[in-house]
Amino acid sequence: MRVLYDPAPRQTDEIFSIDDRNRFFSEFDVIEIDPSERDAAYERYLPEADIIISQQAMEADRLERAAKLKALINVETNFLPNVDYAACLRRGVHVLTPASVFALPVAEMGLCMALSLARDVHSSHSDFLSGNEKYGLEGNTEAELLTCGNIGFVGFGDLGRALHKLLAPFQAKVSAFDPWLPDNHLRRLGVEPASLDDLLQQNRVIFVVASITTENAHLLDAEKLSMMQDQAMLVLLSRAAIVDFNALANEASKGRLRIATDVFPEEPVAADDPIRNVPGILFSAHRAGALTSALQQIGALVLEDMTQIAKGLPPVACRRAEPETVGRLRSKPVDLS
């Protein structure tokens, strides 16, 4: 099978282990695209491509030239709005992305951040370094346990499910708000469905793990955040646009909510961004999923599905673009510059 290979902004050594890279180039007829000659290369090789690995625009005119195309794979791991998904679906072209590779590492970071908020690990460390540590009960005046507590999820996709598994030993009562999933489906996954208002009002810990869509920008605005219990914890792991960051900063600066975030409206965060000076926020620089082991799973899942397609079988490892939802996703492209 001929593969048109244009992984930028990803790099080959980033997304493939040595063994998987060797398999990729030995088992498939790979045409690597030189970014400096991208347009000419696409014009030349599209008619020959069985599989395209690319984040570049793939609209109607390009798709018409790719008459043999069986799959379009985005290794940047988002479904971007630069693809004619309807045309792909009409032709039976699989549009895939191995986004699930980040679920477990981000889930582990989310659990870490929630525990730090609950037990004030990060602030206690800073206090010790400055000679202001508090011992025993005095150092735990606002600490609480996750065990047997109430925990809520905004969104319950790959990341939510991975985190839910990690929470199993804590024996917590877990609820989820996800308007894309039916109530009984959530119950089968072991969580109780809830409205957004009930979720915010009834839980001590809220994990925000939903994808950004056309419908949920600033879903958690000042009004919604005000519904949370005093000293409740919010861990933001998915996309910053779901939350009104000004309202979030206000709640944290007042000391009413405990906040942790791995994502920001603009990244990298400017050196003079006021968010840096807001007390009450545990910061992580969008690093939760960026592990070598996770990134190399991108190549492993892509190889798995390419092998399936070469056998005339449907892909099983990567996430497929669904016609009912793909047009509503609004993730920003990854910027590795």
C-alpha cells in the first residue's frame, strides 16, 4: 500500500519507536513529503495514495484527486476543520486519529493534581522551602480525603474513562455530565448521569475532561462556577476554552475554589500574563500527556490500523470521525514551534 506521509508538526522519531519505524518503512510504500515542496508533492502523489498521514487541508478538490484513498490519518491527534468529512464518509474513506494515546498519562496527572489540591501538597512544599511550614493538624486545616467523597466529570470520553479507572480504589461516588452520551450508557460505565448544575453543586472534586465543541465554549462561566461548593476543587485537563478563565481566576484569587489546570487559553502563556500571579491555582504547562511512551503509541496505533486496512478489514485502534459529531469539534491545532 502506498502511504503519503506528512506528519508535521509531529516528527517521525517522536511518534514511532525504533522497531515501529522500521516496520512502517519496510512494510509500506512510504512517500515522505518535504514541507518545502508540499503543494507540488500532493499534486503529484495524491492519485497514487492508499493512505494519507497528514494534518494538511484535505478538501473536495484534493480528495477528488485521491481516487484510491482508503484512509486519512491525523497524527496530530485532533479532528481539524480542514477536511471534507462528508466527502470522505460518502466514499467510505476512514478518517482516523490515535487521540486515545494521551488518555492514561493525562489521567494520571489529573489524579496527581486532585490529590495535591485535596492535601495541599504543592503549597506545603513551598511553605517548607520558605521556612513557614506548619506541622500536624495545623498544616491540614483545609485538607480532605478523596476516599468515599463525591467526584464529578464534565465529559466522559477516553480521558474521563481512564481517570475513572484510576479512581476505583477511592470508593468515591462518581457522577458525569456528558450530553453526547445516554444516561444508561453512563450507568453501564459505572457513573451516575447528572445535569451540569447538579454536578457542580453536589461534588467536592470536578474533573473537566470534555472536548471543545461548537456548543460548550465558556460552558463553565462565572454563574456556573459560583454553583460549586466552597473550597471545592476543579481540575482542568482538556481544553481551556470550556472555562471562562477570568471567572476561574476570580474564584481562585478569592480563595473560594481550589483550581488546578494543565491548559490555558493561549500557549505558551505570556510572561506578563496576570494568571501567573493568581493565588490558589496549581499550574502545569500543558505537559500532562507529553510523555515519550504516549507519543510513541501514536505510531503503534497507526501501524495497527494500517495493517487492518491492508488486509481489507476495518480499523480498530484509532478513533474514527463520526458524521454526527466531527463537524462540532473545535480543537486548536497542535503548535510545536
